[in-house]
Amino acid sequence: MPVNETLATYSDWLYRSALGIYLFAIMLYAVEQAFARAPRKAEALAGAGGPAILTDEPRSEVTRSERIGRMGAALTVLGAALHLGSLVMRGLSAGRAPWGNMYEYMSLLCLAAVVTWIVLMVKFPIRRLGAFVLTPILVLLFLGGTVLYAESAPVQPALRSYWLVIHVSVISISSGVLLIPGVTSILYLLKDRNADRFPKLPSADVLDRMSYRTTVLAFPLFTAGIICGAIWAEAAWGRFWGWDPKETVAFVSWVVYAAYLHARATAGWRGRGAAWINVAGFALNVFNLFFINLVTTGLHSYAGL
């Protein structure tokens, strides 16, 4: 079907608008982080005279920096809405699922990361980390909208399958969700190494629990995406697995995240050891996203560049 150029243009406008709003949100988060007070000390509940502990419980009064942080959170939600609108318009313009090339794949991945961050802000007292979390997402979106940008068009014949809707969406969403625990595991390592140097970061325990729970959510999706990809490969290429570069790195990433979940539940590895494994998974995720798609040549070379 012919491409609707008007909807494609609206999609590009919404994408750029979301990019600008995310940038403003990062600035507001940075202001909150810079001027917020460190978590207050409270007496341990073990009894009188017990050691002081840090608590991440919110204070009763709302400070100016907290109001600025809330504005950043509101802008993040607005940016996510525009971001979603961009994907919907792109899909309607081409009459297909809007993740048929690297530009669209990157957009969906980053949207999944942003939505995950919004959910985590509701569950954990970590809003002030928004600048740390959204900055790599903004970089990915900027690269997607410049280096990886592709005009709205029908997909290649090899991608005209219902598996495009299933496999690519699941892999993209799970990869986007896994970006968040990668960042929070890095922050955990900083906090755990020297809490006094990073007093405004949430407690190491909060960062650890957030990383673990997010990975637990994303890992089954990532596994399902790999399985769906194998089924599609058998239908398209006559084999379930061929050790294509992207398949190989995806499998290594899966092993690393499985090792993280195992380490997180194992005495002796829980804490810094598990966090380092999660950071390795984060690095492999980004490596698979860029290097494998853009540098190497394989059966998954559908970057659309």
C-alpha cells in the first residue's frame, strides 16, 4: 500500500517533540538531584541506642527541589505519550507494525525503557535519578533520529510475516526494559563502594531491589523473544539456530542475565558480584543493538540504512 506522507510527517514531528520534552525533563531531574537533601538519618527500630540508618522515606514537607522533580516526572509522562503517538503514526502511515527498521526498533526500545522508568518512579523513591536514567535513552533516541533514521516505507519482503509483530516487538520491549537495571546496577556499584561520596543517591538496598525486580520482569520476555525468533528462523531459513552474529550475542546476553538472576539469589554473589554481572548484560545489550546491527553482516541485517 502507498505510504501516507502526512501521517509520516506527523510521526517525525511527534518524535522530535518527545525528544525535546525528555531533554527538559532531564534538566528538571538534574536540578532536583543537585539541590535535594540527602536521605535523613533515623534511629534503627532495634531499640534505643541502636545505630543510625539511612532511610529513603519521603519527608512530610514538599521542598522546591521536589516540586521541580515532580514537574520532570510530569514531562516524562507527556514525552512518553508523544513518543507513543509517533510510533502509532508511523505504523498507520506505512500500514504495518512500526518496527521494521533500526530507527523504528530503537524508538520502540526506548519507549519501553521510558515506560519502565515511569512505573519504577511510582514503586520506588528514585525520581531524582531521572537524569541518570533518561540521558542514555535520550542519546539512543538522538542517534535513532539522525544516524539510523529511515523514511516510512513498506518493509522488505523477508520481514512480511506475522512474526515481525511478535518476535521483534517482544525482543525490543524486553531489551528496553533491561536498559533500566543496567543503569541502576552501575549506580548501585557507586553507592555501595562509597556511600558518603554519593549521599543523594537512594540506598544501595533500594537500587539492588529495583535492578533485580526489573530484570525478573524482563527476562521471561527476552526468553520468549529468542524462542519466537528461532521459530521464525526455521520458517524463513529452514533452521532454528544458525549462530548468526545477532543470534550468538543474544544467546550470550541471555546466559549473562540468567547468571545474574542466579547470582542475585546466591550467598557470596549477592550484591556487588551480581551487580557486575548485570552491568555486563547491559553492555552486551547495547553492543548487540549497535555493533551487530550496523557493523557486522548477517541474516539479521535489516537496519534499513
